Amino acid sequence: MNIVACVKQVPDTEAQIKVKADGTGIEEGGIKWVMNPYDEYGVEEALKLKEKLGGEVTVVSVGPARAMETIRTALAMGADKGIHIDDAALNNADAFTVASALCAAVKSLSCDVVFCGQRAIDDDSGQVGAILAELLGVPQVTMATKMELADNVAKVTKSIEGAQVVMEVQLPCVITTTKGLNEPRYASLPGIMKAKKKPVDVKTGADFGVSAELKAQVVKVLPPPARPPGKVLKADDTPEGKAAELAKALREEAKVI
Amino acid sequence: MGNGVFFVAEQRDGALRKVSFELASTARKLADALGVEACGIICGSGVSGLAADLGKYGADKVFVVDNAALEPYTTSAHTQAVATVAKDNGAVILLLAASAQGKDLSARLVGKLATGMASDCTEVRIDGGKLVATRPMYSGKCFGEVVIAGSPQMASLRPNVFTAVESGKAGAVTSVNVAIEPGKVKVLEVVKEASGKVDVTEANVIVSGGRGMKDAAGFAVLEELAGVLGGAVGASRAAVDAGWRAQSDQVGQTGKVVSPNLYIACGISGAIQHLAGMSSSKYIVAVNKDAEAPIFARADYGIVDDLFKVVPALTAECKKLVG
């Protein structure tokens, strides 16, 4: 079984995001970069499938030079090899362009299942997995929380508002992964040592025939709107008094209850 | 021919979801700014009866694709139906809901139509004849303004953010036949959660608990308050990771991003990744023993006290007001 896990390097969830003064992006200084948490579930699921069924796990990432760290993290977790698409023209590319680059990389391998995180926690687009599936001409299941595989058919569960949907999907397919699917492993020390020697192909967009003709563009990045300072409620200095003051404020000022 | 602003209405079990009306009224606004028609698309089986309601909320026309192959929802069948209607009728803008189903469908359509999309938008407008969409990035730690060079210009709208406005007009309904090729995904089962449970992404009121709830049983006081307010119970990552609440309740950068009218954070200190997930709430209330908790910096109303005393008292007060 050949499995691909797509990964992206993103700022850690605890990172403070500062917008550049000219609104062209965010200040990258001081940010701790990590593997997108949703991609970790994809890497873990890929490794579990490999352990059960044999085969090879390839990690693919589109990103600048530092994204190599994230590829190495996946290799240290147990993936076999990597493809790093490092091209300045793709750094702020839209979902369609990134998916096109991933598609070319996936097609260069013969692949049964592709995992992508359901969204990257930086741009929050949540589009790449499904676009990739369309470009590959294969079915998709997005936001998988459970997966079992037998005889080239995957049984996958996803959550929708107020319900769980259980589906059967034929391989090859793209699965986008979310919390609940598994508990991603940590890289072991021997794993980290081994990862240094695992092969990673570094490619450009041109190598895969991908040009960055953007279909969607972030023209301006803005800080979140400022919130007016709040009120601390202290009536009577008792829990009951404060609760009554709050209920009144929510009813009469905010008009939300 | 048309050049209309199109939107995909979402229905489940033969009823339109609330976000469909938000989409209709938003499409109406954009269509007025461009001087074109607002057009709805409904896909499903036995759904033609739903079309009239979309007219009331602003659709000039509603295209109904009624086909047994469209029920239950599968990505492939709905992509074929929507792509065909949008292309054949000259959609310049195509809006979908950023719901579970809408996210799945809209992204596949981006691939199929080879265009671009602004996902999970909180604001859309027309500027110079083009769609400009504002959307949270880094779960709301900053915002991006997006323009789409591809066609149609696609955007998915965050549920609960846009206003549905009833105009009382009836839209023209057109039935469309689309030949649906069989897909490679089969829905085996849809398991519904306990009836009456509101999902956090769709709730007007969310009562959320964190580490301060102490254990799973602690959430009972929040359930009660949410019950009185007709809301949903949410949870911080700490509470979910401790196994006190289901993952589907998690609010934050690695959970759900929510925008209710009222968000009541109880025993939540306000880690930045949690704040990211709920900062677009219209009103935020924080109840926490620790006066220094960062959540208070984001709250419109704060109470520094024991939540196990405050919340039951608040429930009693709310009962008086809304009961």
C-alpha cells in the first residue's frame, strides 16, 4: 500500500499573530513553527495503515526552506521519504495552486490513499484536500474521525452538525483528517536520528509544471477589530447579586436573552 | 444567460437550514450592488417545495435539481449538480455555507470549476464590480481581505454571521435536470445525536466550560443554563482532552470556530487558541475565580467568582426572564 500524507508547517497555536504595518502579511519573527495539528492525524493514520498492511509512506509539503523541519518530523514519526516543493512563487499561493502542486507530486508516485489535514490552522482555508481529490479524479471524505480499511474499500466516519455519517469509499481516495481520528505519536530519539538519512526530493513548481497564476489572493491582512473594554459586575459582592446584574445586562443592554 | 449571484441552499431531511436564508439575503445584497439577479440552487430528492421560501429571503430565481441520486448527500453527486447549474446559467459569484456539508462541497467545486474561493467569510461586499470577502485567518487572530481572480468568484459564509432578511417576494422556480454519474462513495448510515442538541456552530447562545469545571459532572450546571437559554454547551481544549466533553463540542483553533450572539465562558482561562475560536461572538461573558485570567480582557461582562455558585444563580435569573 502506497500512502501519501500532505503536511504544512504553520505557527504554533499559542503564537501571537502580529500583522505587518503595511498589511501584506504577518510578522514571522519569534514564531514557533510546527506541523499543522490536523496534518499530524493524517501522518499517524498513514503510519498505522503501513504497519497493518505494509507499504510505504511519503510525506509531501509545499513550503519555504523551513518546511523541511516539518517533513523531517514526519519522517521521524516513521514516514519513509519526502517530497519538498520549495518555490518562492508558491509561498502565498491559493488553495488551487497548492493542490495542483500536490497533485503533480502524488501522480509521480503510485498511491492508494492520500491524507491531508482538514484545514491548516494558518490560512484556515480547508480547501486543499478536496481540490486535490478533484484534480486526481478520486473520491474524497473530508473531516474523518474514524477509518477502517479492507479490500480496497475504506469505511470512514465524519461528524456533521448533530449527526455522524458513516461512508464507504473506494480506493484510491483522499481523506482529510481531524481530531478524534487517532492520537498522533511523538517522534522517538532513534526515529529522529533515522529521519536525518531518509531521502527527501526537493522540487520547484516548474519541476511539476505548476505556475502560480493565482485564482484567489489575500490583498490585505488586518488585525482583528478592537473590542471595547468590558465591565466587571460586582453587585452586592455575592454570586447571586452578580448573576442578577448579568442577567439584567444581557436582557436590557445586550438584548441577547 | 444571466451573470447572477448564485448561492447553494442547504437542506437536510427535507427542511432548509437556517444558513440557507442567510445565503439568500447576502446574495440579494451583492446582486443589488451589481445590478444582477440573485439565484438559489437546491439539490436533493423531493425538495421542490422548499424553493418558495428562498424567494422570500431574496432570491429572484431558484433552480431546483430534484434527483434521487442527490439523497443522501454525496460530494460527487452534488458537485455535478451545482457545477452544471452554475456554469449553464452564467454564475459570476457562487456562495455556499461554511457548514460541514458546505465546506466539503465548496472545496470540491473550486477544483471542478478551477477557480478560487474565500472560505468561512464573515463579511462580503462588492468593490469595483468585484467580490471582496473578509475572512478570519489564524482562527481570528487576524483577518484577510480576499479577491478572486477565477470565475465564478466563490465564497463560503460562516453560519450565524450574516443576517437573513425577509422581503416577502416570491422567486421564480425552475426545475433543472442534471444527469448524475454514480460516485465512489456510499453513505451507509447517518447516526443522529440526541434530538434537540444544538451544534455549537449553529447555536445563538453557547455556554462553554474549561478546566475550572473540575470534571465531566461539573458540566451539568452549564447544561442547565444552556437549556434555559436554548443554547449549546461548548468546551475548551483542556476539557475535551481531559475526556469531559465530546470532541464535537470543542471551541478553539483546533476545534470549532463559533460566532454566537452570546458566549458564556465558565472556568476558561482564555488560552490564545481558545480566544481565537470564539472572539467573533457578538457578546462574551466570562465567569472565572481568577481575576487575572486573560479571558476577562475579551469579555463584555465579567464575573470574578465561583462559577458553581454564579451559574446556578444565573440560570434561576434567566428562568425568571425568559421562562
